[in-house]
Amino acid sequence: MINKILVVDDEPLIRNFLKESLTRLNKKVFTAQNGQDAIKQIENQDFDLVITDVKMPKKSGIDVLKFAKQKNKNTLVVVISAFAKINSAIEALNFGAFNYLVKPFSFDTLKAIINKAEEHHNLILENFSLKKEISTTSLDIIAKSFYMQNLVNNIEKIAKSRSSVFISGESGVGKEVIAKLIHQRSNRNENLFIKVNLAAISPTLLESEFFGHEKGAFTGADTQNKGRFELANKGTLLLDEITEIPINLQAKLLRVLQEKEFERVGSTTPIKVDIRVISITNQDINLAIKNKTFREDLFYRLNVLPIKIPALRDRKEDILPLASYFLIKFSKENNKPIKILSKKAQEKLINYPWPGNVRELANTIERTIVMEKSKIIEKDHILLDTPHNIKASKNAISTIEDNYIGKKISEVEKTLILKTLENQKFNRSKAAKILGITTRTLRNKLNLYNLKK
């Protein structure tokens, strides 16, 4: 969250406008009338964001930018420039400015810049937390099974390469965990790890999300926007649910992978990037290629270093070590005494097929820790989707079907979608998984039935 902002401008009107506008956005605002004063303030305290005019007395805006980035590389800087001095703003971008504002600008334009800066700032904080979490744990991956031990042994070699990685496996097996670990073990770990969930973004916005856009590129493009490829420069870009990428955008993605450059929407100026791409999917990529919804040449570019993570039921040796890890983790997080599993409870965990894989195991252990007071977890304390529970779920579905006999199929579908969303507290990813459809299909259904949740 961006809280502290330093505004640097020698014009009282602009300085006051920025202060009042940012205060309206609930930001703590400091001001400086010249570059020298700004540098002194930056030297004495940390700011999340600095907004400075390029042309300033007693040290220029470029000087302020350089000093701010030298003091704290995570401080974001937005420069202000008159249209006639636009080259100065572009120069500032080369020195690490996050974005620029061209005079005159409105409150809405400023707000859009702040929102983008906030999003980028949150990415920096997430990456810092990720780095801290991995650096302070002695156990990166719980691996007792032969396959997972072999994968752990190969992580260092994979991480140090520059090649694209393609991670596949069922939902919940830990694909994103592996992707984050590869980034943290790579030479790029000082730079950003950025995730793009392709199923969660409208196809019409995906190109702009990937490559960014120039101001005025399309209706609503009030400011310049850096895309995920540009933000991930020198770092790692994770493409989640890669099979959801529209076919018309796949050629552009292939070109970026081949030529290491792209243009923002609305621009013809190429931007060079150096990124490591990691793709993950829980779908059958070969089927997508066969159905011509995914380009084979793109797959070969993404699949240089393939990683297949087996389902938890196929590596039962990992179940109890994982369960022990989650027992410690969630006991600490919930301020509970660390519990232990009885022999029969252990057998129950080992014999269960875990359709939700490691994610389901983690949720099960956390639920047990929160709900049970006993220090020893017995078999009956562990609630699983046993055949009895599955039968109860089927009975519930039958009741819904009986209640809606005679109604149109569309009405039944609409009701089922709404009820599922309500049960999952309107988490679309979870609801789509339960309904057996993709997040994109669910979004289309919501639009079709005018369900605005």
C-alpha cells in the first residue's frame, strides 16, 4: 500500500493541487519546493512514492529521481513534464522512473497513475515476502517420494538456466510453489516475480495486460500503462492457466519469446526485455494442440524445460511429511499447541485419494487444527470427502433437480451458478472448479445471465 508520498514542484498551484488530490485519496503527503529540499527529505525518511517535476531549481527532477532510487530502489518515482519537454520525461524513464504525467492533467489521470503505482508497489511487497519466506525456511519442498526428491535435485540446475519452464499437473499439486522456488533460486531473484492468471482476465484486455498501452490507444486509456512483460524485465513472468490464452494472441507471445521485444498497444516503438517465462497448466496441452486451440510452435518455445508434478495419490510417501509440516505451520499461525496424528488418523490420510491434492491436504489439516481441541488428532477428527459425504452431496444435487423440474435448463443453470458462488463466498476460481468449468466460462455465464456478483 502506498501511504507516504513526496510532491516536488516549484509551482504553488500544481504543488497544492497534487497535495489536495492525494489527500483525498487518503495519502500522507509531504511537499518540497525545489530539488535540493526534496533530496534532504528523501535522505531523512523513506517514501513509497515521489512525484517530481522534471525541470526544478536547485537540482533537477532527474537528480531527485536518481537519489531516490539510490536511497531505496523500491521507491517509485513519477515525473511531471510539460508537453514541450516530453523528451525529459522519456529520459527519466530510462533512469528508472515508474511513469510520467504531462501538464495539464486531471484528478482522474492522477488517480489512475496512483492506482497503477499501488499495484506495482504491492507486487514489490509480495516479492519481498516471498523471498523472506523461502530464505527463512529450511524446507523448500516436502519431498520423500523418489520423483519429488529427483525434482528437488534438479531445481538448482533448472533455476540457473535462462530457458522457459513448462509445469503441468493436476490442480493443487504445487505448481506455483515450484515456479516461485525456481525464481528464488535463479540469478533473477533480486527482480520481480509476476504472475498473470490468463483465465481471470478478459480476452479483450489481455494484450494490454501483457504489453501495456500508450495514452489514447483506445477508449479509456487515459494514461500510459506498462504491461506485465515490461514490469517483469530482468525477472520472472509466470503464465498461469496457459491454455486459456486466446489463439490470436499466441503469435504475439511467440514473437516476444523469439525476439525478446514487443510494442505497447498504440505504439510502434519496440521495447527490449529480458525475462524468464514459466508456464503452468492443469489441462491436457496435447489435447489443446490437437484441437487447434493452442499453437504447437508456441508450446515448443514454452516447453524447453518440462516439469510434470504427479498427483498426491501417486506419491503417498509425501502425505505424512506434508501433513506434519502443515500441522506445525497452522498450529503456529492459529496460536494453537502443536498437535500430533494418531496411527489411525495417519492411515486415513494415506488411504484417501486426495482429489484436491496438496491444497486439499493443507485445508483439511488447517480445518482440523481450528476445530479440534484435543492434542492428539484421531481418525474421526479428520473430515474428508468420503463416499458417505459424496453420497450426501449427490442427494443435495438431486433435491435441487427435483425442485426445478419443468423449468428451463437455463434457469436451473443460473440458479446452480448463483448458489455455488454464494457457497464459495463469490470466489470465482473455487466456484468454477466445483462446477467443472473454467473461470472464463463462468465469467461468460455471469455476463449471459446478468449476474453482477
